[in-house]
Amino acid sequence: MANRSLTVQIAQLRDSRSLATIEREEIDEQAIHGFVVDFDNEWLLVKKEFDFHIDGWLLLRIADVTRIDSSATNEFQKSLLQAEGTLEKVDFTCRLPRGGVVELLATFGADRVVIFEKECEYSEDDDFYIGFVRGIDGKQVRLDFFDGVGKLDGQETLIDLDEVTSISYDSSYTLHYERYFSRLN
């Protein structure tokens, strides 16, 4: 759960629709840029921005956030996105369901590709899981995992949501795999 001052900051960034810089110093040396669209006690729902491209949804565990703000540079970049018509790709009305991430994941169709990451201080120890959500049991997700060459492993992988630090979907990366698998069917 986020501390009160962080919660206030997050709410202000959401309400102002500001382009934010999010840092998670303990697990990722790279800052994340995006629009905070919603949040609950555990997760931020962010529409990710990278190099002036809006690139999918990213759920970040709030417990890992060490800094979040919007600078003059962020606001200038937001104005550039707005001038180009790119800002229209951000659905600011999107909300996390009452049941949080578990309920959100339960709404995903069988053909939606999702990435789960378990990041830690040393990136070589990070875990990266990509696949299709096949079910949720409490706080465990059953994932039909596939490898980098699009080969399904044929077994469901159990992922404990309490260990997950980020979840992404509807990004350029995941959508390419979704189109690949739809062509196979």
C-alpha cells in the first residue's frame, strides 16, 4: 500500500492527466514515462509513452515506486503529443475494476497476450513471462507461456501476483504476438 503523500501525488497526476515520470530505483534503473489513468491500493494503471509513442497499458506495483512526478519537460512533451493528435490514444476514462488487477485479468480474452515481470535489484535475476491468461486462482495466474519464437510450452505456468512487479498488455510487443497467433488459427 502506498503512503499518503505518494497517494496524493498519484491522484494529482491522474486528475491533471499529466505525463509522468515514474522511478523504481530498487528494481529498475530506467525511468518509465506515461499517463497515470487509475490506481488502487496496490497498482498503478499507466498508459505508457516512449519516444512520443503511446505504447500499451502497464500495471506497476505501487510498493516499488520510489518517485513519481511531472516536470516542465513532461508537460512540454505532452503538448507535442497533443499537437500531433497522439494524446487521443490515451483513454483517461479507463478504470481498474473494484476487484483490482485480479478482476481485470479475469476479463481478458483467451487470445490476449500479457507480460508478467518479476523484477529485482539485479536485472539478471528478473523473471519475464509472456503468454495467455488461462485462469486465476486467488492471487495465482495460470499462464499459457510461449517462448521467444512463439512456441507454446503446452503447460500452464503458475504466477503468484504478490511477486509480480509489472504487467503489460496491448503494447506494440504484445500485439505483434497476438496477430502472429491469430494467423495460426
